[in-house]
Amino acid sequence: MLPPMRPRLLVLLLVSFGCAGATSARTPTAEAPLPSPREALQTRGAPSRGPADALVTLVEFSDFECPYCARAAAVLEQLGERFPDDLRLVFRHFPLSFHEDARPAHEAAVEVRAQGGDAAFWAFHDRIYATGDLSLAGLAAAAEAAGANPARVRRAIAAEAHAGTVDEDLAVGVSLGVTGTPTFLLNGRLVLGAPPPDVFAALIDQARAEAQALVASGVPRSEVSRRITEALGGPPPDPELAEPLAIPTGAPQQGPSTAPVVVHVFTDHPCVGCDAFHADLARLRRAFGGDLQVVHRAYPLEVHPSAALVAEALVAAYAAGGAAGHDALRAALRQAPPALSEAELVALAADARAELEAPVAAALAERRHRALVEADRQEARRLGLRVTPAVVIGRTVLPYGADFRALEAAAALALEAAAP
């Protein structure tokens, strides 16, 4: 048994991106059960803006006192203008305990919405993030500017009239594993912190392409975002395993088999956010050199009908051309559409490297690697993973991918734990 790791990795996932810490002191306890993840993923009743049939729903867990959330508000405004027909924004209250002025601001926002609806809420939201004034006078002024009665807002704050509504949103976040702000759900996939505008736009573009493929297959536009989101529901995984994962025979690998740190990477096709993640993974390999081995695992999600076949083709490319063959086909897949036929996959393999065409075609025809891909899928489910990319480094589970700093921290802890 390896020695236990230090309990600091989960915080590292958020410090780079936003405000991390305990939730409000009023977070529901055992007497107020948390909603199930499927219930928590519902957005009915929450403030929203954007078309109801948008292909992409972006849910934000936010704190009015969090400076990173204020920056994110400006980014979200840009994204709304860039994707007017395809993006719906949903707001969830998530005041953190160490932000003393946050909860009154959130309760004021609920009162403003009760008086003036979503339009008044968003006007209040925008003004608060623009001014940063969370004093009682500042909240009253923002409420009045949004068209609400400031005296009624003051009374609601004093009476904690909307504490229950804020508590409900906190319970939703806790049930989904949210620990800091801002945290987003992009069609059900967790996005930690506030990525730069161009990165966020790229993530939305990928999510939109995934949704458009479902529309093309006959799913009504109004059902697409909900269907993808619900398919990703499930309890948050345990952050630490009792033992490192075994390496499946035949799984694509990079790095020495004797490396003390093994990184299992679970991906899918299409994979929102995988391009940036793989760039960080390559950087991690350079940083740790011979101390790191990467094992590529398949997690074909049910909402992606071609994903299992793509995973089989990647294993076949590795079997035929080693890590170079696997990487060549994966690079070719970056520009490929979400839905791919067997013939299209063979053509992609041929374009990636001519010598891959025949072995990939033969493997797909025989479904030679179906069992390995299905075993990977079952492993991911056993771990509680529900989105891609997801990573296991040593015994640490990073269920929503991570940036380089978080990957580096996890790898350093695993290397330390593996030392004699």
C-alpha cells in the first residue's frame, strides 16, 4: 500500500482559476438532503438569458464577492453576443463562507428577480459586478437601477427572506462537486474557473458541434442540451483511489514502462476541451521525462454514437504504429466531424499515415479492440467519471481534466508517494 497523499490537491485545481474554499455557513446538512445529481442538473426556475432552445446551456455557479466571477461576467457578455442563437446562460447562487458580503447580495438578487423577473435580475447582476459595491446602500442602488423597490430589497435582506433559495443553489453545487467560483457546467461538463474568451468560445464551438450532430440525427433542437446534460449525470467520483489503476494489455502508452508515475487519460470523440488538455499533457511529459508514463484510455459517452468506433481505431493505430501511429490518428481526428463511419475512419487513418490504412481497416472490420474499449468504459464508470477528458495520476482522480499546474501538482505528489 502506498503512503497517503497530502490533502492539498483539490484546492490546487481551483486556485489558478478563481475563488476556492468552503461554501456558505448555511450549506445544507444531513437534515436537508442534497439533491441527486440528475435533479441538480435541472435548470428550471433559475435565472437565465438566451433562447430556451439553445444548443448549449452554460450554468454558472457564482459569488458576487469573487473577483474572478466579476471578470467572468464580462467574458459571458461577450459570449452571449457571439452566440446569440445557440447559447443560454443560467445563474446559480454560490456565496463562499469567507466572503462576508456575498450572501446578502445573493439574497438581494433573488428579491430583485421576485419583483421584476429575469430582466431585473440580470440588470442587478451586471451592475453589481461592474461596481463591486456590496454595501447595503450599494445593493439598494443596484436594485433601484434594475427597477426594483429598494426599500423592499432592504427588508428582504434583513429578514433573510430568500435564504432558502440561496441554500437550494448551494445544495445543487455541492451535489455536483462544486467547491469554488466561478464554476461552470457546459452542457453538463464541469469547467473550473473562467477560461480566456477565446478558449471559452472554442469550448462552446465544440459543444455546439456535438449538439448539431444530434440535431442532424433527428433529436429536436429543444431537447439536445437537456439530453446531453442528463446523460452526463452521476455522483462526483472519489478524489483518491486505494491503489493505482492497472494498465490494460494493449492500451496505447507513451513513456517508459518503468516510470514511477502513471497517468491514465480517459478521452472521447468529440471531446470538449481536449485540445488544450493534450497540450498541457505534452508539457507535463516534458517536465517529468522518464518519471512519467501516459496510458490512453477510452471513455466513449453514449451521447456520441461514433465514439466507441473511434476509440477502437486509435487502439488499432497504436498496435500498428506505436505511439507515433496513435498520435498521428488522434491529430487527424481534431478536425474531424463528431459522427464518423468506419470507412471515414479508415480514410482518416490513411491520411494520417499511409501505413495505418490496412491495419486499421482490418481491426475495425473484425471489431478486434471492442473488448478493450468496453473494459475502459466500464472502468471509467466504476471510478464515477462522467465527462472527458478525465485523468487519474497515481491514485489521484482529476475527474474534469485539469490545467498544467494541477497536472504538475498531482504528478509531483504521486512521484513523492512512489519514492522508497
